[in-house]
Amino acid sequence: MTTSEIRAELFRLRDEKYAALQAKIIPTLVPERIIGVRTPALRTLAKKMYQGNDARDFLSNLPHQYFDEDQLHAFIISLEKDFDKCVSKVEVFLPHIDNWATCDQLSPKVFKKQSERLLPFIHQWIQSEATYTVRFAIRLLMQHFLDEMFSLPLVELVATVKSQEYYIEMMIAWYFATALAEQYDSALPFFKEKRLDDWTHNKAIQKALESRRLTVEQKEYLKTLKIRRAIG
């Protein structure tokens, strides 16, 4: 499929109500860039293109004009089974990601199988000046290094990230909320010692309180650790 044929297919799959919804929840994008293709349809098209070896020209045609093309791009990369090829494609694509949705949809399955090989790239990406490259790196640490691959130095790494960017701060909060759910004893000192900025600290606790994986006792204690700003 040529790029024009792919774009025509995306417009054929368009849902205008869904496009309006996407425009509301992704405020960093102008509405004109959103076609409005639902995720299941994008995943189906991505799989068809990947299996049919139709993706090469599309993946090299950057930057894309439409958000939905970026989403399709992310889904295609996520299907790549070869680690080296996948990392190469990710590195080409990351500088073009300009919203949280595409960043969070980029989730290669092969990374789970090759977590140790992934770490040097995470260390590189988390030092980027690009908002969504940093967010992507933190999300990978949340996905792959809070279970059997848990490492306290990696939690320290996330805690050292300092940013005024909302979408980075939110990902740090999400990371630490997940860390509390999966590695409570190791994550708790970061809150007791107030290692995060106030907003991220409180947002992480807020998200942790929504988790079903924490006990009532743990949640009650976390409430006592919220940072309350002085009035007046």
C-alpha cells in the first residue's frame, strides 16, 4: 500500500464523533490533524501491513501529516519481533511523537523479552530534551522493571528526572503509583523523604489510592504522607 492508499483507508474508517473526543483529550494537537479512526481498526490495519510487508515506505515517510498515521506507525513498530530492528525503528520515530497518546501506544512486545538489552537505550532516552522521549523511557521502566526485573537504582533514576512538562510529571506520578502497588516497601521511602516535587508526590499518592493492589492500611498511611500547602 502506498502512503496515499493508506491515508485513503484511514479516511474510509473515519468516525467524526470519535475524532471530536480525541481532540478533547489530546489538547496538544490541532483538531484538523485528527482523522478519528478507532484503535481496533488501526490495530487491524497495522497487523495487515506488517504481515504483508507493506509498511516500509510508510514508516520512512516522516513526519506524518495526521495523528492517526502516527498511531498506525506506533502499532506497526510494536509488532516488530526483531529487537535490533525494533529499536532502530523506535529511535527514528521518537523525535516525531508530539502527544501522549502515540507515546503510550508505542509498546513493542519484543522489549519485554529483551529487557536487559533495552536498559542502555532507556538510559539514553530518559536524558533526552524531548518530552515524549523521556515519557516513553519512564513508561518502559514502569512496564518492564517493576516486577521480576525490579531494581532500586532504576527507581532512583526516575526520581532524578526533573521537568516542568506536564506529560513527564504525570508519567513520573504514574510510575511511582505503580511502584507503590508492586514494590511498596522499596517505593515508600521516596514519599517519606519527599524525593519528588510536591505536585508529583501528591498525584502519585492519589493514583495509588485508586489501586486495588494496595491494602486499606497502606492507603490510610499514604494519606498521611500527602503534602499540604500552607494557606496564607
